[in-house]
Amino acid sequence: MSDLAKILIVSDTDADEIAQAVGPGFSIVRITDPGSVADSYAGVLAAVVVSSAVWHDADRRETIRNRADGAPIVVVTAESEAAESVVRHLHLGASTFVPKHKATYKLRSTIEQMVQLLDRDPIRATLRPFLVSTAAVYDFPSRLESSRLAAGFLDTVLAQFDLADENDRFRLRLAVSEAMTNAIVHGNFGIDSAIRETDPGAYFEAIEQAERSADADEKRVRVEFSVTPTEAAVAIQDDGQGFNTAGVQDPTSGDALTQPSGRGLLLMRAYTDSLEWNQTGNRITLRKGLRAP
């Protein structure tokens, strides 16, 4: 590792003991108050290590899990901790665990494994020259969370093969998220964007009600990803009746830019090279040329 991987140790009782078990070769930050760790999570490259006592506390656990931002969480379990309790740790978001009485020899190797899994550079260097194409198809439920998942998947693929820099990946995530939201809200739920422009409260309440209805699971959004070294293409198809794509307003004309629906379309067009609809109007394909950073 060219830079020391950052390890956060969250414990109000045995942080020094855990740090000694981690050993040298890492940048270790000890945190005794999980409620004040916001800044400490910046640049986490390896893992967040917490004591089981901290992880058992619901409020502290939620704080750690929310701020870990995807970093794996290793729980150091108490010596007398039952198997059922350990399984519960994993169900509550821990990535793995190390029994405290084995920490002196097991914790360091566990963290080293995390570092290897998170280090994408060898994968990039090895695989990118041989990449021809990679594809995946997902069938999402009609929930706004699906927008984040679809955008996140594309970001993961682009990052894994080092096909776009962080700024371009962010823009593509935003474009895919906008298209997914349109498919769910307007396509499957049939909620008119005009409501948002006149009564935002009613608009979001309608979405919440729709997500609680049977339509959320019955009406799906099919997403087809296709990535080559030179292009990313994402096709998003909903189960709605579609619309007349010829009537799509230019998002830069008149007052369209100030309207929520206009801004969303503008972002999609700005962050991709092309948008293509099928004849029915319930399938859109976003394309973006790629140039490795």
C-alpha cells in the first residue's frame, strides 16, 4: 500500500487494546464517542472496527452504520458472546466479526483482507486491457430506492474498470437516477409532474402512497446495463402506458428550466451523449462515451 489504510476504532472501553491487536502499518484513529465521528470517517480506506459493547447500543450502532459510508465494519465480540448475538451483529450491518480472545492474531489478518478487497488498482491494471464488454439486467420494484441502486451499480462497474473519473461517474449516476425516478413516478405510478409544480406536498404524498400500494411490487422497472471500454449504455423500461415522446419539451426553452421536470430532463441530456425513447414511450436508453482517466 502506498498510503497507510485508515482504521477507525470505536470503543469507549478497550480502544487501546484493539489498536495493539491491529498493529503497525495502518493509520489508526481511536474514537471513544461514536456521536462525534463525522469528520473522522473521511478517507476510510480499510475498515471501521468497533467493540461489541458499542455495536449493541442501537443509537451508536445507527450513527456508525450511517457514517461508515460503505466501509466494512468489523465487530470485536465479547469472549462470552453467544452465536445468536454474533449473527445479529451481521444482520444489523456488520461485515464480519473477530472474537476478542482471538483478536491478537485474527484482527490484523481480517483487516488486511479488507484492504485487499477494497484495493481496486490491481483489478483495474489487470482487467481493463482485456475488457470487451460487460452487461447486466435487473428487474427492480417501483420504489425510489431502486433509483439509487441502479445508479450505484453503474458507478461500481465504471470504477472497477477505471473507465471514468469520479466527476463523470457522479454525473452518470445523477442521469440514471433521474431516468429511474421518471420511470417509477410517472411511468408506473402515473403521477403527473405538473402536480409537483403546483403542490409539491401533494406530489410527494402521492409517491409515498404509491410506494405503499401493491403497484410498487407488481409494476417493475427493467434496467439493462451494457458497458464497453468506449461507451456506457443504460436502457430503462417501465410497465406504464408510455407517452408521446414527440411532445417532450426542450428543457432549455421558455420557463422549462425552472420547472422540476424540465431540470431533470436537462440533467439527463447534459450528462449523456444521447437519449433514445422507444415508440411507446416507456423505454429510454441513455448513452455516454467513455474515456478512461
